[in-house]
Amino acid sequence: MAKRKALITGVSGQDGSYLSELLLEKGYKVYGMVRRTSSSDWWRISHLMNDIELVSGDLTDQSSLNRLMAQIQPDEVYNLAAQSFVAISWEQPVYTANVTAVGALHLLEAIRESAPRARFYQASSSEMFGKAQQFPQNENTPFHPRSPYGVAKVYAHYITMNYRESYNMYACSGILFNHESPRRGPEFVTRKISSSVARIKAGLQDKLALGNREVRRDWGFAGDYVRAMWLMMQQDKPSDYVIGSGENYSVQDFVSEAFAVAGLPWEKHVTVDQAFFRPAEVEVLLSDPSRAQHELGWSLEVDFQQLVRMMVRADIERLKQKGTLSL
Ligand code: NAP
Ligand code: G4F
């Protein structure tokens, strides 16, 4: 039997790398879309280079997406590409809208025109709940985004729903709460903390400057969350699902836990810098993932404490391999 074909946009990102591994394990032929950059340092997928096929495209370039759909005729398309850093979305709001909002529309149009049988997954976000109107947040909670990024994700979410309703496409969205890993970008708060802890332990850094440590997030492990994406694409009917841990912790909780893993006193090292506060903050997020648990049979394997330990140890290990830390 011919292999099922999956196209992943954002393959070089955190989730793209874990999803590629999962789909390869399941026997898919994986096409990963990458855009042209000056560095091409795809460190998260360097171990997969012989197993996946990289194809060139950009979410802002309709013609590249049309061509890819026509050539590949994928069975499943996972749209993980985005300008995904909330803080930057105030600095680059138009760019964020072009990539994160209209980019999803470009992809849906390409599918509709050139690969109409392909199933489509949109990477929606708990940032859409923003100033949350109810606790915990489920599939029926109203959206109140607090950043240009959140607003862009709301557009992408609704256009996905609209294509499902207008064209009877198998188009679904996963409303994913924060998920992290050793492959998380260093600008996000969890990885900023874990990499700083490793550097402080190694004597390469003394201070860690953070913004608001009172905000609470519902954090999970990215490897668990890509399983939910795949499950959503295997249902009889497309639908949208909230994916999260159902527990939340503050940034300060993450700090305390991470420094404890390395046996360091956080009070000696952590400082506050107003530069990391946001013009409008999402103070608290908390998921209710019960629908996904019941209908998809999805559950977490890694809890908060295990996640923090995994990230800190991975960053310590990275430094050891560079020969700068002997533990
Ligand atoms: P990430 O690590 O920031 O990866 C983003 C990916 O998008 C990268 O591969 C990036 O390519 C690619 N990309 C950016 N602009 C592009 C463009 N114009 N055309 C094509 N590709 C482009 O993000 P992630 O954490 O894996 O998240 C995956 C998706 O889930 C994103 O859409 C994010 O917004 C969403 N999401 C994430 C979370 C989370 O907690 N991680 C939660 C909810 C939703 P380069 O390598 O070239 O930059
Ligand atoms: O790690 P963050 O930058 O992630 P944020 O803004 O929650 O967004 C992430 O999760 C979303 C899902 O809800 C995704 F859609 C999105 O793509 C991204 O993956 O910040 C988390 C919290 C914020 O409240 C921020 O204000 O940490 C607070 N924070 C405090 N000090 C900091 C810092 N965030 C960063 N990045 N750096 C700091 O120094």
C-alpha cells in the first residue's frame, strides 16, 4: 500500500520536529516546508534530514503553496508555521498578521484549488482566550485576544472553521495551551529560564532578567501535544479541540523548580526588567481538555515537574557537550 503523505509547514520549529518524528514512526512520507533564510540552521530536524523531504515555500507566497499542493497531493497538511512569539507581535504586527493570519488562508486556498481531498490541521492557540472570560477554558469559551499574535490566530481559527463549513473540507484546529521542550526557542520564558540555569551553573552567567513572574500558564510537553494533532486528523468528522494539562503554574513556580533542579538559589540570580513586560498581558490560562480526553483518547505523559527537569537537564547536557561544564 502507498504511504500516506503529510505536508508540515513550520517543520523547522519545535512542534514540526516532534510531529515529523511521530509521522515517520507511523509510516508516513513526510514533506517539510521550509522558507529561504540566510542561515538554514535547522538544528531541530538535523537528525531527520535523510528521512523527510524538505520542500521550499513560504506562507506569504500563495504561488509556492499552490505548487506544493499540486505536486505533492498530500493526504494531510499540518499548518504549524507562524510568527509565533507574542512579544514580537507588537513590534511587527503587520508581518505577524500576514504570516499567522493570512498565511493560513493562503494554505486553505491552495488546498481548495489543488488538493481538495487533503485534510487540514490549524495550530490554534490558547492566546485566543487572552483575557479569559471563563475558567477553565474549553471549546465554547469566548475569545478575547490580547496581542496582535492572538488576534491573528483568531482570524486563522475562524477561516479554518469557515472553509470547513463553506466547502465541506476536513479542516480542524487544535487550541493548544503552552507546550515546551528542550527544543523550545530560547526567547520563550521556559527555555530562557532553563538555559540560564544551565549557564549560571556553569559560571557563564550570573543574572537572569525576567518580566512578570506572576502570570500563570498551563504548560505541557510538546511531544505529548503533537499526538493530539495527529489524533484530530484521524476522526470521522473534523472538529476543534482544546489541548492542555488542566493545571497551571506561575512563571515564578517555573523559576523555583528549575533552579532547584540545579541546586541553585534563584533569589541570588533573578532580577526584574520592565523591558520584558508586555503592553497587554494574558494573566492566567487554564485548560479544560476533557473533550479531547474523551473523544480522542488523548492524555499527557509528562507532567510539569518532569518537564522542568527535562528542560534543565537538557540545557546542562548541551553545555557539558560543549566542554564548558563538568558536573
Ligand atoms: P516555532 O518553534 O516558533 O516554529 C515556527 C515555525 O514557523 C518555524 O519552522 C518557522 O520557520 C516557520 N515560519 C515562520 N514564518 C514562516 C513563513 N512566513 N513561511 C513558512 N514558515 C514560516 O513554533 P512552535 O512552538 O513549534 O509552534 C508551532 C505552531 O503552534 C505555531 O503556529 C504556534 O503559533 C502554534 N502554537 C504554539 C504553542 C506553543 O506553546 N508552542 C501553543 C499554541 C499554538 P523558521 O525556522 O524559518 O523560522
Ligand atoms: O513563554 P512566553 O513568551 O509564551 P506565551 O506568550 O504564553 O506564548 C506562547 O504560548 C502560546 C500559547 O498560549 C502560543 F500560542 C505562542 O505561540 C507561544 O508559544 O511567555 C509566557 C509568559 C508571558 O505571560 C510573559 O509575559 O511569561 C511571561 N514572561 C515573564 N518574563 C516572559 C518573561 N516571557 C518571555 N518570553 N520572556 C521573559 O523574560
